[in-house]
Amino acid sequence: MERTVVQITLTGLLLALASTLPNKDDWDIYSFHINSTVTSRYATTVITSRVVNRMNESKEIEFHVRIPKNAFISKFRMFIDGQVYEGVVKAKEQAQQQYSEAVSRGESAGLVSSVGRTLEEFKTSVTVAAHKKVTFELTYEELMKRTHGKYELQIHARPMQPVRDFKVDVYIHEEAGISFIDVKGGLSTKALANAITKTHADKQAWVYFYPTADQQKMCDSCGDQGMNGDLVIVYDVSRDNGLGEIKKSAGYFVHHFAPSNLPRIPKNVVFLIDQSGSMYGKKMQQTRTALIHILNDLAEDDHFGLITFDGNIFHWKQELVQANSKNLESAKTFARNIQDRGSTDINQAVLQGANMLNVHHREGSASILILLTDGDPTSGETNLEKIQSNVKQAIAGKFPLYCLGFGFDVNFEFLEKMSLQNNGVARRIYEDSDADLQLKGFYEEVATPLLTDVTLVYVGGTNLTQTNFSQYYNGSEIVVAGQITENDTETFIPQVVAISNNRRVTFFNTNDAVKSIGRMSHDHIQRVWAYLTVKQLLDKELKLSGPEKETAKNEALELSLKYSFVTPLTSMVVTKPLGESIDVLHKPKEGETPQRGQPPVDQPKSQKTSSSGYFPGVWLPLEAYANFYAEEDEDFFYDSINLSAPSEAFEKGTDGLHSISVSVSLGPFFHRFLLKAENQTIPLCFDVSGAVLLKLLHHSSRELFVNGELDSVANGGFSRIVIHFKTDQHVEIGTMGVTVRDGQTVTHHTGQDPITTGSVTVIIRNKEIDIAAGDMRLVVLVHEKNGEKFLWPVLRQHPSTNNTEGLLALKPAVYEEVQQVPVTKLKIKSQEIDVTSDSTVDYTVSPPPTMNCWLMSAKSALQRPLDDFYVAQL
């Protein structure tokens, strides 16, 4: 069987690439969507790639994904012929056993683990039958790190073919306000610049990247094979200079602390430079270049020292000296003459550097020790654990040690553990043309200390992430998350205590603590807490030993499984159609090599459940009564059902495909809705008849009401959606545009300029309307079928508080399958319900896929009357 590869790569946000040049006559990526929502620096990204096999034989399609090293995959699904195949996160040992058992049975199985410069690599594959389609959907989560005064989302796209329906949607919501946002990178140049739309409205920003197939060939590094380059979204938030930003929800909180109006603290820095023989050539040249640049950046009130080492230790000066012009020129001359030679005595080098800082400590200054090496210790003390013990004892928690590992010959885990044991971090420097810039970039992160001995205190807080930090640097950010004891915000009091220029300073909120705390949607803050906790437990597991090490590992594993994070302790087992291989995806360590029936129908009034994207409940209608389902915007095949034809016809087109026209006698027309289920791959679905008015989302305390009117087309959608806010303001969305009423003023909009009225912002784009009201984001998709347009709402971001009602506020169904023969029964709460296996089309995405569902009455599915969601007027 011929093998075809489709690859998708992500950096910061994500990336897409293909390892082989596809033959477009064989297969086609006809849709590629990236949807990323960033709220309070926590990014959730969903990548959806749809591929069609155009051949007359089966082909193996491979999904190849690279994600940022700091990200955790939390969901992966494949949709094939109405079936959903989900990845399941398991403990790594359990996943490995399943993999081994598959191999022992003679089945093929794939273990994937490799790591690149900033990315980790995962892949899986599936056999796609002739003229069939597969949809891949990947979700990953990441807490964005602030460096150099900004956050970055980097998108690298290389699909190896122009994609007809390619789009990137980025939505950023920062309650503190967005101070600036910019879009850079190679994909923002030339003709592709016209495909980027950027909108900034105080606390919110949208970036849309919708290049046409022709545009995808026109960037600096693009061609007939499509895009190949980066899109970098850069932004920062507005900041006060006090306690910072604290947000809470459902008993959890997250605190972002990054004051900027503080005086810089003079620093004492010692550079330890490996000059052993392995540093020969370009590595040494780049090190010299970087060191000279770094010396130029030292402030005059800084003090510094230089030590080079091979098997011996060489001091430029025996003590720290002031960074005046005379000393800097002398140091640069010394740096230019560093030559590679000899072995590597890391132990003595670090001990000498630590001693220099200890002996020449200055009050009111911040000390830093930076080690650059490209190999393992080969002389002096070579026992790694002994070296780590010696270094920890010498530093004694007084200043951080930062270890830079040059290339891949170095034992990076050794450096990482030694850094973590001494309040620092380790960073790999990649042997590339920009290695000197990598070195200089790292130094700039720690070049300006603003606070030392930082302690964050939370009275009434528990289960806290790290709260003690040796230093806080300009352009960075300290993030702490935890739980509020008994969810009592009245007694929750946060403050920060630190040293600034030899002076003890306290940051606290002068207002009532509850008022200072923003609210976030549902489990968002909880997931931030879980992410941070797992990250820090993994660091503890690395640097600790004995029972403490095992405790940290077990706690990290428990949380990883609870929140479905793919971490170094867990793996994702990718299930596939019967008879295909098992794939086990795991997160590597740094440096690892890499039948249909007719259901009961409820009259009139519809029903359905909530949200889309990564939110739990999703509702959508079905192409009922049709035996063929065609995905929108995909011209591979089209089966039409002619509801008005007096006769039945069947004919074969010139392309060898069949078109069928069927005479159907219709009674009341129906819309079919789907309700996603918790911990189940098959959702529930039910039918609703008539053009009814539905309550979509009501939030009375905020005077926010969203209602919709179903159209009069069988299996269509909504004809109108109206958003009310305040008493005399509303936005009406129809298939032909948007009408805004503000008091007595009525305006109609069809263009793409942002519309702002009151607290609501509306952006009209092709086939999509984006509405933001406070912390609620609603997207209305415009679909077209048989020449008729209809609307479908998708809740991209839930309102923060829980006192909302309506279809979009429903939670996923909880059920269990209790009987399969002679009829299938599901148990929902204490009730057993007969169901039928059927299908539905998901209109919350475009083009909409078809998926299987359990068909039942709406009352049974929702466990409540449909009247609860009926409104008398829009």
C-alpha cells in the first residue's frame, strides 16, 4: 500500500508541515484550521486538519505534529466515516505495556518521541479508504512565558501544498488590558500581509490569517508547494505597579506579578566559559562574539568576573571588578584570545566562581553565576552527584546558577538538575548560525534584576505553586496559582514581600481583596493551577532524591491523568479502526532522540446544548432523511437530495461519481441537535420540528440575552440571532448582515470594519461573525446549503460567572450504555432509555463533518422540558 504523509507542526501556537511532497491528484488537505484562545496568558489551541483520499485505493495518512516544549497535549481525535477515535492519556508504564502487547501479537505499533530546538514531535497515522476523508483534531495547552517584556505566539506553516480552506484564528482576552499587539515573521511579508487582519479593542484582540491558495505561494520562502515560514504574534498587557493581577474562579486563583517602575539593582555576575578542546571552531568563535556583546551591555555600577576552564582554571582577574570602560576593554581583549584546549573540570570552575561571588558580596546588589559548557566533566571531580552536592553547598541558596549547555554532547539533565538545585534554570544553546544571539538573548533575560528574595504570601490560600523566587528580572513575570480555602474570598489576602536596593518592600492591595480579584470562565483557572503544579512537580522530581522524589513523581502523575495532560510521566494511546496499529505518543525529555431509525420527535421548540472549541457541550443539526452527507466547501463529491422532484432519478456523472435525486414527502420539517457527552466518544442527538424561537444564552445580572430563530428549511439552522444588552441596545445578526440598535438609532452593517456599541464588539468576516461582550465570545458561522444560507452560533468563551442559562450554557450529558441487544439502552441518571444509532452534522465548524450519535427524544436527552428554552420573542 502506498504511504502518504501529512505533517503538522506547531511552535508557541503551532506549525504545519509535510515530510513528503504530496501528489495533489492522490490526496488533498482541503481544510486546515487553527483556533487559539489566549486568556490571561493561558493558550488553548485546537488544530483541525481535513484530508481526502482521491485515489481508487486505500492510503495511509500520517499526522505529524510538533508542539512547543512547554505545552501539554490534552486531546487528540480522528473522525473517520462517522466514527470518532480518541486518544486516551495513561501512565507511561501502562501505555508502554499496551504497546508491547500489540507488538507481541504481531501487530504493528508506533512509539514516537523526538525533540527539536524549540519543539517536540508527535505523530500517528491511519488508513483512509478510497474516496474517503479523515479529520484530525489536536488540542494543546500552554501557559505563556513573558520574556523581554512581551509574550509571543509563533506560527510556522509548511503544509507542502496550498490549502484551499486555510485559516488561523487567534483571540486574546486580557482583563488587565492589552498594551500593544503586533504581527511579525516571514508570513507577514509581501502578498501574505494582505491576508492578515488585526483588531485591538482594549482588553481584547483578534488576529486572523486567511491566505488564499494563490497567496500561500507568495511569501519570501513560499512557492508552488505552499507556505513555508513564520507568523509571530507579539503582545503585552497593561500593568499597574503594585500587587499585579489576581483572578479567581471556582475556588482557584492565579496571580501575575510583574511590576516595572522599580529601580534596577546593580548586579555581580561571573561568567564561567568552557575552553576545552571540544569547544573548537565555530562554537568558540560564537562564544567569544557573544561574550563581547554581553560585556558591552554591562552597566557601570555592575561588577563582573571572567573565568575560563579546561582541565585548569584561568581567572581574568582574581576578584570582581567594576564594569568601567577600562576594565571592559581589558575583559574584551581577554575574551578575544580565549582558545580551545584540554579537558573539562566543571567542578572546580563552578566552585571558584561561587567563591568569587561569596567573597566579594556587595550590599544592595544581586549576584548571578552563569556557566557555559559543551561537554561532560572529564577531569578533576567527575562524579556528577558529587559535583552537584559540592556546588549546592558552595552556593548555599545565596544566588542563582544558570547553566547553558552548548550542543548535544553535553549531559543536559546534569546541568538542569544542578541549576534547579540552585534556584536557576538550564538552557540548551543549539549549534547553529545564531548561537551567539542565543547566548546574548539568554543574558538579556537576566540582565536587569529589580527585586531579590521575593516571597508571595496568600493568607487563606492553600495548595500553592512556587511562592519563593531568588530574583525578579525586568521584562519577566512571576506567576503563582493555588486554591482559596473553602472558597472564602473575604479572608483571602495576598501580598508580596521582596528586597529592592537593600530595602524591604511590600506589595499589597489597598482595596478589598474580593474586589481586586477578576473572575474567569469555569475551569480555566483550575487548569492553569494544574499546569503550573505539574510543571513544578516535574522539576522537583528531577532535583530531589529518595522518598521525596517518588512523592513528587506520584503527585505529578495523578494530576497529569486527572487533567489529561501528556507529560513526561504519561503517554497518549491513539485508538484506531479495528485491525490497525496502536500508536503511543509520549512527551520526551530534553535531548531524547528522537443502521438508521426514526426517533420520537418533540413538537415544537428545539433543544440543544452548548459551546464549541474546547468547551464541553456542542450542539448541531443533522442532514436527516439523507443517505449521503456532503461536507461544505469540498468539491470532491456532492450527493444532492432534491426535495421537490416528482420522480426519483439516479445517474452517473462524467467523473464516475453518482448523483441521486429523491422524491421525499415531507411532513413537519426538523432540525437535529447534538449534545456532547462527558467521558464518552458518541454524543446524544434529538430532533426538533418547526421554526421556533430559542433561548441561547441569558445572563440577567449582566443584562445580556442571546436568542435565536430556527429557519424554515429542513435541517438548516438559524435565520436570525439577536443579542440584547442594556434595555435599549441590541445587535441582530442575519444571513445578509448585522443590524445595530442603540436607543433610537438603527444602523445596518455588511462591511468588515469592527462595530462597537456599548460593551459589545462585532467583527464581520467571510462566513463568520465574531461577537465579544465582556468575557463572553460568541462566533456565528454562516453556512450555505443548496443556495440557502443559515447561521450557527458557537460559544468560544463562556461568561465567567455560573448564573447563566440557555442552550449554550448546558453541560455535557452523562450516560452509560447498559444494554446492546435486542435494543440499545442508555442510562441517564436513574432512567433507562431506548436509543437508535444515527448520524448528525456538526455545524459548529466549517466545513461541517458528519459524526455518529445516539438518537432519542429531546426530553430524554436533556432530562428537562424543551419549554425551558422557548422564548416568546427574539
